[in-house]
Amino acid sequence: MSRLFISFAFLLFLTANAQVKVPAPSPAAKVSQTVGLTEVELQYNRPSAKGRKVFGDLVPFGKMWRTGANLNSMITFSDDVVIDGKTLPKGKYSIFATPKVDVWDIFFYKDVDNWGMPEKWSDEKVALSTAVKPQAITQNIESLTFAINHLTNDSAHLEISWEKTMVAIKFEVPTKKNAMASIEKIMKGPGFADYYSAAQYYFQSETEMAKALEYVNKAIELRGGETPFWYTRMKSQIQAKLGDKKGAIETAKASLASAEKAGNADYVKMNKDSIAEWSK
């Protein structure tokens, strides 16, 4: 009798702790993307069309939508961003939308603990709202898809796609402000790598080219020894931007020789192409 009781108790324990694992109807997804110097993260669940008409039916026009399934979709920005000329402070927000035929109203909502829509909507919790036009796309998107595309140093697009519709919300990030602050801070006691990074940023952003040349020269001076071919490659490009083609060619030849010695075919080709272009 004692053994029977123990066996029965063990069976009850197994039953209570068993968890059947099956695929979720709307699986969870995460998207992480660096835009300039700003970290952006998306968390959402992906419902699928499964043969159903989505917009205007499964997702009615003119009605607030959770923009996903299950827990509300969320986006996190590590810096303040600008959308449609308005500032959205850094932090985490849920994303809601009211799709219409010709325009979508997008809402960044401060409350992020909603299963679906908030029990009581509060306009005071809307951190920012904007209106965007939907775009027709040729490819059929079976499952709801969030993406961050059209990346530049200063902006990107938050894209929401499903069925044959996409909306793209452009947001701007404070890359220049952050980069300049970082450069100014580091320049108080920089090393050769810091000078090189600062020169590279100025060159890529096509600003302060004279300062870019000053910094790359300082990087070469502080590094000492044999100058890396990518340092002289960068210097030649800056010289060319400043209109010093003769100096750019001489520097590119030095980079070419170092790249050939190192066996780096990519830099060999880039230097040869630049020398040919600047010699015209």
C-alpha cells in the first residue's frame, strides 16, 4: 500500500511539472540595430496571414491595432531621436497604429506592459505620434515583419510590413552630437588610434577635412614605426578631398607599397585605382 501511494504521488508530481512544447502561433522576434551611435532594439510577435486578407479585414481600417500579437510590440532607443520634426526621448515604448487606406497613424506609447491594447487608453501616455503613408509592395509578406533599413550615420527607417503593404517611419539620431562630444573628450588625452578614428569620422561625414588631415598626420606620428597601409590610404583620400592630388598620389604610392608587402589585394587595387583617377 505504501509503494502504491509513493508511485501515485510521483505520478502527480510529474503531471504537475510537465510542459508540452509546441510552436507558438505568433512567434516572438527581436531586431537589434546600431544606427550611427544609437542602439535600437525591437521586440514583437509575428502573426501570419494564413490565407486571410489582412488590412481592411483581419486588421480593420480606422481601428487601433496592437501592431503585432500577444504582448504589445516594443521599441527601445538608447538616445533621443527625432521623428517628423518631434523629439522622442530615449527609452522603451510600445508601438500602436491605426491603419487606414491612405494613411497610418503611429503611436509611441509609454506603457509597455499591455497584453494587446491597453485596458484604458491614455493620451497622456502617448510620447509621440506621427502619420505615414502606406506603400504597396509587390512581394507578399506572409508574417508581420519589423525591420530597420535605409541606414545612414544620421537616420534610418522603421519599417512595418505585412501582406503587400509597408509603412516606413523615418527617425533621426544624434550621431554628430555624440561623435563630436566623444572626440572632444578623447582629444584631451588621445592616442594614435583615437586620432585615426576622429580623422576617419571627419572624412566619412565630409566635414572638417583640414582637421581630418591634421588628425591622420598626428595618428601616423604617434604610432611610430612602419605606417600601416590603411593609415596612408586614409590620408591620401583626405588629401584628394582637399584638392591636393599630387600629395594624394605620393601618399597612395606609399600605401600601395605597404599593401603589396602585406599581400593585401584589396588595398593594392584601391590604391592603383585612385592613383589612376588622380593622375588624369
